[in-house]
Amino acid sequence: MKLTRRMSSFAPSATMAISAQVIALRGQGKDVIGFSAGEPDFDVPEHGREAAVTAIREGKNKYTQVGGHADLKNAILKYMKDEHGLEYSQKEIIVSCGGKHSLYNISQVLFEEGDEVIIFTPYWVTYPDQVSLAGATPVIIQCDGAAGFNPNPDDVKAAVTENTKAIIINSPGNPSGAVYSEETIRAVAQIVVENDLILISDEIYSRIVYEGATAFAPATISEEVKNRTLVVNGFSKTFSMTGWRLGFTLGPEPIISAMTKLQSQSTSNPPTPLQFGAAAAIGDLSFIEERVKTFRERRDIMVEALNSLDGVICATPTGAFYAFPDFSGWIGKKIDGAEITDSLTLTELLIEKALIAPVPGIAFGVENHLRFSYALDTERVKEGLKRLAAFANKLV
């Protein structure tokens, strides 16, 4: 059976692949600690759960509008107004089946053969592949870890061509936990305006920030920038609703209309009762502060432990719930006769010999790094780091 050419233009999600491997090993009775999944261990906020259950009991189980029920849209619009002072209309928002689905819709309605899309390293694994799946070309700009992985505006300007269609930013970022400075975002936004581009701003981790860091929203810069910005967000990370599959996009009406048209022929509306649960959850954010405090405590434990290892350097992330340490000092070392040649072999050896599972940095476009999620129970974080230290002691 012959598959389409597009199926060879992208790879399976590396994070999902590692998570599947962890599940399989656990099924064999092995106690693997998974640092791979970006999935908070907290439950859905109680008021969100109860609202969804109530919706089911009240018979709110039928189709809604393709782009989401008006109640959820209004709750999101109020959130954007309260958080950022940004006003959007019902025609400028679409609710989809997760942030990933939102980004897929954007790629499919905006990009085609001949287009180029600028993406910064380290990037979320899905960005380049979704661009490629649409027939366009991802243009990767390497960012310096010493600069907090903030892109250099001069590099961005140099990468823009007559074929450039859009720039994707993600702040706070996955996998680095980096929060772009306001200065950086303003510079990128200016390049977008000057070159008649679209700015895709993935803000899924915007409420998970530390030490007074602020996830600056580019759409707040000016109406000119707002009219060229697609804001992508969702309920998976802040609200721990990973399985609910609810994301949303805000932006210019013509693009939102096209995304709605596409969605009408793919998934149609997101799950109806869960939309009512999400509307309730986003209306009461009192639970967030305590959860961010817990993430920060886990982060501090992880960063200290990683930096205590010879040959490992780990910057302190100021957002999201990932650490992205540099293991360059381990490249060329051996354990039980097996040599560490890159981030992939290191990951494989850690899974096999230490029963811990991070994600190789090459999946995010940066070699010799690993991504460790600390969105898991604190005691499991500590145990996983002990196993990592024991692994390090065996290196020669």
C-alpha cells in the first residue's frame, strides 16, 4: 500500500514517542520515571470538573458551533481583556481540539509550497513538521543559550526573504523554559510589520512564570501588530486539561474564518460538555498561584541537582515547567562500554540503565541538550535525579 508523499515530510512527535516507550516499559514491570511528557500532575481545577459534569447532566451534549460555544468564547474574550487589555470579537476567535490542533489549522490555511516560516531554536518539536506538512519550508534560526535563547533581531532580519510568510514565537518556551524579553518581542514584531508578515505567538505557558518574569504579549504593542498576530493558547498546561483537548486562537477575522471553514471539514466542534467546564475554569484563576509555587520548588530542586553534575550546565528557566541542561561535557564518555555520542544515545542509555526518560535535545533542534519536565510529583523528581547522579558516577 502506497502512502502519500506528505507522510515522508515529517516525523512522529519525539515527546510522544518517548512517553509511549515509558508506558511500554512500565507495562513490563519496570519503574521508569518519565521526564518526557509536558503534562502537569495536578488535576483539572474542581470548579472546571464540576461544570463539565453539570453540563453532561443537563444534556449539553450535542454539537455546538464549529468554532466553539459562545459561552466559552465569551469567557476567553473576558480573560484576554482582563489579562492583557486586548479586545476581540466573537468572529476573531476559534476554539479547537487543543493548542496543537490550533497550530495545525493555522499552518493549513496560511502556508503552501514556496512559503518560508521562521522558527527559533530550541523549538517545540511540532512547529517545523506542521510547516512542512503544509508544503512550506521551515527556516531555523539558532538562538544562543547564553542570551537566554532570545533570538537576535539581526539574525531574524537576515533570514527574511520575499518568500517569508510568518514567524513563530513561543514565550515562555518549550523546551527551554525561556521567557523572551519585551525588547526582543518588540524587535521581532517590528520586523513582522516592516515585511508584511504574520506573527504566530504560542502563549500556552503564559501563566507559568517565575521571579517576577512577565510573558509579554506582542498583540499589546499596537493595533498594527495585533492585526498581524495570531495568539494561540489553550487549557492543557495552566489548567491541567491535557486530555480535554481544548485550545484557541485569536486573530484577524479572515484567518479565523478560514480556520473555522477548515475545522468544519475535519473535527467540527471540540467536545461540548468540556467547553462548559473550560469556561468555568478560566473564569476563576485562584488556583494558579499555588501550582506555580510548586513548579518553582521542583524547578529549583532540579536545576541545583543538574548543575552539581560534572560536565552539565543548566540555566534556570523563568517560565513553563522544563529544564534544558547542556550535557556537552558527557559527549564521548562511556558507561558499561557504551559511548555517549549525542543527545539521542544519551537518552537511550538513561532509559536503559537509569530508568529515567528525558527527551533528546536534537528533537528541538539543539544537540547535546536534554529536556527534563518537572511537571511530575516532587518525590519522583528527586528519585529521578538520584538515578541520574548514580548514572553520572559510572561514566568514564
